[in-house]
Amino acid sequence: MEKYDVVILGGGNAGMGVTVATRAAGLSVAIIEPHDLGGTCPNRGCTPKKVLVAAAHALDEIGKADRHAIIVDKPRLDWAALIEREKAIIREIPSRLSGLMARRGVDVISGEATFIGSNAIRVNDRELEAKNIVIATGSKPRPLPIPGAHLLTISDDILNDPVLPRAVVFVGGGVIAFELGHVYARAGVDVTIIEALPQLLAGFDEDAVGQLRGESERLGIGIHTKAWVKRIDEANGRLRVSFTKDGIERLVEADRVVNCAGRVANVEGIDLGAGVIVHREGRIEIDDCLRSRSNPDVYVCGDTVWNSPQLSPIATYEGAIVGRNIVDGPKHRPNYTHIPASLYTVPTLAGVGLTEAKAREQGLRVKAHVNDMKDWLSAKTYAETIAWSKIIVEENTGRVVGAHVVGHAGEELIHIFALAMKHGITASQLSDMVYCFPTFSADIKNMM
């Protein structure tokens, strides 16, 4: 039995985040990763997806060229070359991260890990014992129990397929469906999104989502809410999706049907029972310090945490907290209130803090400052098709408790609001700042 101070299951952002504090404290650390170091985000998620989103941005800019008195021919997207560019950009990431772990003094073991005891792990033909074990195994697409589910693809497939389809159906109206849906729509693909719930993009402000939905439909994306997919069949070399909406069964055909019904913790196969870890359908019961309630020697971070947003920066953040708790004792707790999130559609939807509905649900007396900025000079200068914001301010304190932006460089502006929320900068203090002009940031003082 090989002995370590810390054994980490999963070499993604969360797992690597754990190594910073633990190695700085001189603890012996091993990471077990069955695939590529870096996990989903840099290899199969955020980073390669953003390469496709950047191309969609370029197509959007070209499409607005006439607004800037520029005459151009209709662009032609070489999808196969774009996929190759995406692969070239991410190709060296695992080796770079391997070098980083080597310099940090972390032992990286390739293989599938499984518990063989409360403090013991088997990987390949090795058995490891550790005082602290970290579950950072990430997430996987939620399986859909519908006839024809074997015909579904996932986002990984899109990022690897050099053939641009004519039509795509996304089952589920979440982040991946909208981000990749906007890429496809800009590339001329017929896109349909089918969502069972009445609200798209749960977690974002409902009004902000409504603005994005309108812009998505303007692009030609078909969106169906309160619709249930009944089955998927092969028909004449294509896929036929049967779904029910308003009590009526409907059909839509596509070349590809993508499972976007959310993601679940990837803990199947690691034998939580042998680790004496209580869980319900993969949801591990944890305390406020991200420690397993049933086995205090086990920590959980990243997408495996069932009640925090499945975002790459949050995985890194939680990993860092777990590392500090291993070194200092379990006293550090995550605070998600001021962590921003961006949906990389074209235009972007970005948000931080409470939605208006959540603020009122919590009994806060707030003023929601809503702005349609499409006719503001900055938006007109860049020919924005949509520019919208909602800033939520507590009336008696002036605190910014939430901010939501569609377009208007929202993916960058949102960090200013997040900074204000973290450090207690009030709305009036934000407005008093002198910003470079003309910039989108200069509009912040007019948003509140």
C-alpha cells in the first residue's frame, strides 16, 4: 500500500486547484485521471467551444459590416478547418498541465480510481492510502430514458465532427444548447431547442432570458418550452424527433440530436460504498466546508458538488478551498454570492448575484433598474442588435445585489459589478467613478 497525504480523484480544474495549498504545505499529493489532465473544460468544453464562439462573433461582425459602410461579400465558413483550428489550439494543453503538475511535485497517475476502503484507493494494479481523499471527478451528460436515446450525441461530438449538419435539435434548453445553437445558427444550420420546463436557462434572470430568447428566435432558432420529447427514430438517413407541446404531438427532423438535458456527478464506478460515503443518486452529502458528512476524510469539489453551479471557475475556486481546508483544518467555506456567470451566445448573457425574483423572494426591498440600451450611443456605434441590462439595488443600503446584462460586452462589464458586490461598493460609488469614454463601461453610471 503506497501512502500519500492527499489523493485526488480527477485531474480537472477542481483537482488541480487542490494541489496549490497542499503542495505549498509540503504534503505528498497524487492525482488520478483516466483521460487528459485538465478535464472537461480545456479539452472537451469551455476552451474548444469558445473557439467556435469566436468564429460566430466574426460572422456576426461581418453580417453588420454594411452598418459601418463596409461592403463585403457573403462569408463562407469552412467548418472542417474551424474544427481543426479548435483542435490545434487545445492539443498541447494536457502536456502543459502535466509539466505544471511535475513542477509542483504532484504524482499524476493515469487510470480509473475506485475506493477499496474509507481511506484507500485502487488504480490499475496499485493501492494507495491517504489521510485525505478528494472526489473531483467532474460531471457527465444526464442520461435520457426515452426510446431512441442511443441516437443522441453530446457536445463532445460536436467539437470533434468536421461535417456541418443541415439541421440540429437540442434536447434541453440550457447553457450548452444556447451556446452551440448560436454557433450553428450563425453558420446557417437549422436549429431547434426543446425544453420540458417553462423557463429556459434556469438560474439566470427571467427577463434577461426573455431578451436572449427573442434575439435567438430572430436568428431563426426554433424554441419550444413545456415540450416533452417522446422518442427519436431513424428515418431516411436522418433523425426524427417526436415531442408533445400543448397536448399535440409534433415532429422535427434533423441530422443530429444533442443531449443538453444537464449534467450529473460522474461518480459511477468509484464505489462510494467502499469509501463509506452516503449519497443519493450520486449526490454526496457534504458540510459547509465541502467535506463528506459520512466520511470526514473525504472532500468533494467541482462538478461533483451537487448544489453549486457547474462552472469551470467555481471548480477551481472550490478546489482551492478544499486544499486550504486540508492544510488548515475544515474552516474555509465557499461564498458563491459574487461569482459571475456568462452565457457565450452572440450576444452574451451575463449575470452575478440575485435575480430580481430571488431578491424579492428573500424579502429584500430592492429597486430593479431596467434599461433597453439599443438606442444608446455606444450600442448604436457598434450596431448592437440587442443591448439590455437590469441592475438590482437594495433601497436602504445602496448595495448592488444583482446585475444582469445582455449584449453590451456584458461578459466583461459583469466583473465590475461582481467586484462591487464583493467589496461593498455601492451603486452611487460605482456611478461616481470616472470611466474611459467612449466605452461600454462608461454606460454603467447610466444603468442605475
